[in-house]
Amino acid sequence: MLMGEMIVAALQSIRANLFRGCLTMLGIIIGVASVITMVALGSGAQLAIDEQIDQLGASVLSIRSGGFMRHGVSRERVTLTTDDAMALSRDALTIDAIVPEMAGRRQVKFGNRNQRLQIIGTTPNFMDVNNYALAEGSSFTEADESAKRRVTVIGAKVAGKLDDTLTSLVGHSIYIGGVSFKVIGTMAEKGSMGWMNSDEQLWIPLQTARYRVFGSEDLQGISARVQNQSTVEQAIIDVERVLRREHGIMPGGLNTFGIGDPREFLAVREAATDIFAYLLASIASVSLFVGGIGIMNIMLVTVTERTREIGIRKALGATKFNILVQFLVEAMILCMLGGTIGILLGAGVATLLANVLGWSTPLSMSTIAIAFAFSAGVGVFFGILPARKAAALDPIEALRYE
């Protein structure tokens, strides 16, 4: 038989038992659809992680206060201060911008509504260093900082928390810890970063926070942007040198502060990517293995049902190879049809989830091609046993089969 005749014969056989064929393909359909969906969701999650890393800034060090340890026991809490920020700004040779952050939660009131929100006192360059953007109004300036003016820039969701009938608070006055502040700007929506949600924060000038809100020199942290011509490693050593001197730490002593390397976020992303890869491999192997077993079982039943037909074909001159290829082609067509339906179903589910979750769920042609080729490979692998059984039938015994 020619290949074209084999394909036609295989399609006729599937059509003759259409319902059984559909049930046979079900495992392959579910397996391929789950792989397509998970690949799309995994790609979307990776894009979201990449965006968050970009928002953090790949060249911005995060310096945080730490506890002083002695013999494995915490003795005291050592904090960063405005003097540390000034020393870094003055003496760190590999840093081109310093953003001190004085933070704490305070009651924020507008009208008869109030919420306890995160207040951050910082310098006017915080927007540039941290990749923030304004949606409305303006940010505070060096003049606001020097004059300790009571002005604030609020996160994208703060207005809704304080008054759900207003879309903007720009120009209005709100109370932060009982002190009146004028809202001069609203941030563009940035989203949650896992451990914080910048859309629910308020920013005020550092000196205003220092003298009018917190009454303290202590900083929650310092962001330090690395110069373009310097490496992150050089910057970490440089920052450590300055802060150890400021904190009076002797050689061999433990640091009383922590320096966050942005590459740690890249390592987390790579680990997440590996987890997604293993998850997808597991789903694909289990689902398609179960589907392949279903194909093999049905093909074995088909061989039994068509024993007499096989005997007639052999009696008319069909070789073992012809019979083998015919049943392999039939198994492959079942899997490829199931794979095609699975790809369409998976793409549809991924699109639906993208609309529900608000994620980007990109589907590459390479993923679709691999899924389709894999489904065909399952047909060959699990079709071998039934095909060999059919090819090995003795024509005389097959003709006698009732």
C-alpha cells in the first residue's frame, strides 16, 4: 500500500469508530492542552518577574539596618542614620546617587475616612533612582526638602482607600499622623513587589519626615545607584568600606548592616524558571504517558477486531512491513489529531486565563511545534506493540478467525 492509501485507510477506520476514537484521543488532548496552558502561564509569570526586576533596578543596591550579633545572640539593633547616607553620598566613589528612606506606618485621614498606611520620607531623587513615574501632578523638590514643607506624593491606590468616590486627591489636604499635608502628585500604578505594595504608600520630603512626622534620625534603608563605569562588586566593597568606618567596626568584626545585591533577584528568577520547567516536564510526561497507554490499549483492541481483515490483506500480498506501517500510521494520526485539538484548547484556556488574571500569556510557535511533534512521537512509541502484533499474525490463522 502507498502512504496515501494508508492514511485514507486509517482515517476511515477512525471514522467508523468515531466515538471510541474521540475517547482514545482524550488523554492526548488533555496532556497537550495542559502543557500549552502551563507554558503560556509560565512565560507570563517570567515576564512579570522580569518587569519587577526592571522596576527594582539592576544596578541599585539596597542597604538595610541589621542586628548586632555576639556569640550567636542578638545584643542590640543597629540602625542606619541620616549621617550614614551623607557619608555615602560624600565618600562612596562608585555610587552616583543616594536615596535615604525613613519609613513607618501612620494614620492617614481624609474627611471622615482614615487608613493606616506606609509613609516614606525621602529625597527628591527617589523617583529617578527607583524608576517611579508620575500619573498626575508633580513631585516635591529640593526647596520643599530644605523648607520642610508639608507636601506629599501618594501611591496610585491611596485615593481609593481614603475616598472611593474620588479618582484623584491632587490639590486636596490630608492628615498624616495628625499633621496636615497637601497632595501634590499621584504615582503611576506600579503593582505589588511581593513584600510591599508601592501603590499604597505615601512619600514626603526627608526633612519633613525627620522633624514633623517621625522625630528620628533612623533610616529604614538606603538605595544606592551604581555608576555606569563601576561593577556591582566594586560598589558593594565601596559601600561596605564607608559604612564600616562610620559604624566603627574593627577588622574582622561583623557588619551591622546588610547590602542587597540586585543579582540575588536574578538568581531567584532563574530558580523560578527551573521550577516551571520541571513542573511542565512532569505534567507533560504524566499526561501524555497516560494518553499513550490509552492509544496502545485501543490499538490492541483494533488489531483483534480486524484480524480477519489483516489475513485478507496478507493473502493479497501485503507484507509484514505494510501491516506494521499501516497500524503505526493509524496510531500517529490519532495522536496528531488529539495533539491539534489539545493545542487549540490549550491556547483558548491560556487566553481566557490571561483575561481573568490580567497576565500576558505568550505562545511561541516553537512550543506549539514541539507539542505537536511530541504527540506524534507518542503515537509511534505506543503504536509499536499493536503494530508488531498485527504484522506477526499468520495469514491462515487470521483468515480462520471469527
